[in-house]
Amino acid sequence: MSAQRFIGANSREAMNQVRAALGEDALILSSRMTDDGVEIMAQGEDAPSPPPLLEWLLEAGFSTAFSQELLGRGPAQLPDATPARLKAWLMNRLDSHLNQLTHEAELFKAPTVIALVGPTGVGKTTTTAKLAARYVMRHGPDNVALVTTDSFRVGAHEQLNIYAGLLGVDLHALGPQATLAPLLNQLAGKRLVIIDTVGMSQRDQRLLSHIQQLSGVRLMLVLNAASHGDTLDEVVHTYREAAHAAGCRLDDCIISKCDEAARLGPVLETVMRHGLRLNYLSVGQQVPEDLQLPGNSTVLQQAVDISRPSRFAAAPGKVTRPHLDALVRGLLGQRKAVFALRDSLITHVEGFALLAQVWPLMAQPQACWDGFLNEPPTPLSATWVTPAKAGQRAVYNTERHPLGTLAKQAKIFSVRELRYRNRHARISLSHLPVTFKGAAVRAWFATLQDSHSGQHLGQRYWLVEEQHELNEQGAELLHQVQQDELASLTARGSTLLLDLHPHLHTEPRHYLAAGLAASAVRLTQAREDWAFQARAQLLGLLPKKPRGHAGDILEGLLHLSAVVGSFEHA
């Protein structure tokens, strides 16, 4: 970004113009007096180059609209958004939108009749055999039966009969004019009945009557991963409409022919957009090895890891206002991610578990808070530290000097890199033994600079009691610098809580605000991968475009608490 010139009647007015135009993190290049007033040359932070998240999704076969909806604002505004972390964030985002079977026992735990439905050639017969084989391997062949209603396709009955013989299970063929109910009554003693239905195009006029014959049966739609996205969307829409008209539900699916698909994006997008539960993935012809649970596969990783560019990938389109169904899908898709985020914060952020416990008390009477607010005080053995100002005087070598002057004579203690107000900074700590109001104390001085530009970020002064070791004093002061925003964040959190809950008493409001502020600072400082994922998800909850500062993290935590509460009471 090029430098910009600002002129004001005085320094304050000129700096206000800089902040209004370039933000709080503007880099001051020069400042001088001119005939017109104070001139400041400043430069804003360069906008980060857009991450390849959208390109990854488009190359994988996802549509432009769905990709933009899925990504939202994304984590690009975070300074530590490396490609590996962006990829991990994208995987988590996709996973949170994919409803999938995690424990196979859920599918087989009770007597179940499953009918595999779908267009011709999607692999229903082979999938029937694979599903039966998985059950036989777990429970044996006695309690499973196969049924075929496909009397049209040449060799369909013979193919399934071979599999049934190998598995040692019964196979029943239903004629064209026969009804299913008497046969199901005959098989009532079986724990699992799998019906291989005749393939039927989504445009076949007989589809409704075909689905009506399966009333009372759990329908499982088989989707061909190699099909075009528009075709898949039409198949799901038409089959679900037919199921609804027949008084049935169609909420489950199996993706077949994953090994034949050049791109998995279209079929995964279709499953996500329609809210289907993905039970299995068919990745080959072998029975039963090539039928996998989605949780045990790397399907999402495979979907995004594309080695060859697509000739048919969509170009990024104009971001449009999401439709109501898109907003609903986004909310439902976030439920899983929201609770996972809360659990991650409970695991990694000390004290967040207590915040999660007390948050539901927000709407309760003050008496409900007494157990938390009336705890006896806990004695602390912390170092005595008081902030000071440059103009305060202390005695050194029998003479009184301002601390700002004594800083030049102080002994360097350490120079190190740290995170300071969401930027990389270098802090130089030095110290000097002095006397203050008759007491022997140690004066500490800190100089903060931007690690990249060298911009001066501030000077700090403290007076510390001498009874503690230097290393202990220095560690405490570094901690205070890193917690520099805690007081202002607590005040901001209290104001936001007052807006959200105007009837909340002062004590619990300050209690929650302090806890949220401390959590925001912890998240801003942490450099681990879990913290990056948490920051990205919290910023994604905000209605505005965030900058990734601790204040944005604080607001994200407030939104998280509200969303968790809404889901828990839904």
C-alpha cells in the first residue's frame, strides 16, 4: 500500500485522520511542521493476499455459490494463516457440514429393513452385497436376509444370488406384480433385511408408485460420485419429493463409485446441501473391503487434494446474498462445529470450563450466582508490582531523577520476541536498583518495537519489591505486557454484556467479562494449531468483517456462548 499524506491543525487532529483512514495499525513514516499545520506521512497495513481456499474448493468440483457460503470470511485475516493451517481449517469446515454415520452399530442395533434406491447403474446390487457382508462379519449370517425387486435387469438376480451363497444368507426375489408387505411379514424374525430395488431414473413417471411400495422401510439413496453435480442435485431433490409424497422419509445415502470420480466435490456438496446423512463410501468392487465408513476414510482430504487442474472448474463468481435455505443449512452445519469449538476451548484455555458452566445462569436470579460470587478469597504469593510513569522520581546514587531519565542508565535484562496487541513485537527489558519513598525497590523499563518495521510501540515503567529474584520479576513483567489489553477488554466485555443482558447484576457481569477477556488474551497469544483453528472459528461467528484483534476474539466468544445456549435450548 502506498504512503498517504495527512495534514491537521495539530498532531492530535492529524493522527485522528490517520486512524480514521488507515486504522490503529497504520505505520507512521514521518511527521513534521509545515505552513499548513502538522503533516504526517503514513502507510496502512498491506491487505493479505487472498488465500487459495476458494480455488481449492472450485478445483475440487464444488460450486462457486456453495464454496462462498462455506468459507464465509475465512481465516485469511489471521497473521499466522499458513497454507497448512488454512487446509486444516478447510477440512474442519467441510467436516462440520457433513452429517455422517460415525458408529456402524447405530445402523444395526435394532431390527431394520433397508431399501437401497437410486437411478440405474449406480451400484445398488454390489452395495447390497457389501452391506450384507459387513453385517455377517460382525453378527453372522443367521439374522440377515436379502431381497431383490429388480426383475428387469438381465443377470441382476443371478449376481445377487452368487453373493448370497458366498455369505450364507437367504435371498428372496419379488416378482413384478408382487407386493412387499407379505414378504416382510415372513422375514419379521430377521434383524436386518436389505432390499435391492430396481434402478429408476429420477425422471421416470413411475418413481412415486415405486417409492410407495417401500412404505415403512428405511430408504437409503445410492449416489454415483462420478455423476455431474446438476444430475446429483436433481436425483436427490426428485427422490426426496417422491418419498415425501409417499409418506416416507429419505434422510440417508451411500456414495458409490468414488474410485471412478475425477472430482468428489459435486457429490459431497449435494449431500451437504440437502442435509443427507452419509453412511458409507464405496471405493471399489471388492466385497466387503471397498465399503468404508466416512469417518474412517480420507474422503474430504482426497476431495481437496487435487493434483491435476480441472478444465471444467467454475470461476469465482460475485458473492450474492444467501437464500434462506442456505442460511438454515449454515446454522445447522455449524452446530457440530460450535460444540467442538467449545470443547476445544474447555480443554486448552484454563478457566473456560467454569465460564461454560456459569453462562447458563445469565438469565437466572441473583441468588443463583451466590455460590460463585461468595467464595472465600484465595491468598496469592505474587510479586508486588506497581506501574509507574516516566515523570515519577526515584532516588539513584543519592539523587532524585525521573524514571524516564534513569532508563538510559539501566542494565539490560533481556531482549525477546513476543505477541503484542496482535502483532510481532520486540521487547527490551532493563532494570536499576532505586529508592522510592524511602523503600529499596527495583525500577524496570521496557521498550516495545514492531519486529518488522521497527516502529516504536511504547515505553513501560514499573517499581518492583526487591525480595524476589530478578528472573521471577522479569517473567512477571513480560506476562503483564502480554496481558496489556486485559483491563480494556474486561471493560469492553462488561459493556457488551450489559447490552445483551441489561438486567444482569454488576458483579456477575464483571465476573463473566473478566473471564471472557482473559480467554481472548490467551487465544490471541497462543501460537499452537488448536488456537489458530479456534480464532478462525470465533471470527467466523461475527456479523462484521473482523481484523483478528483481541477485541474481535472477545466478541466471538460472546457469540459462541449465545449460540451454544440457543442450541442447547432448541
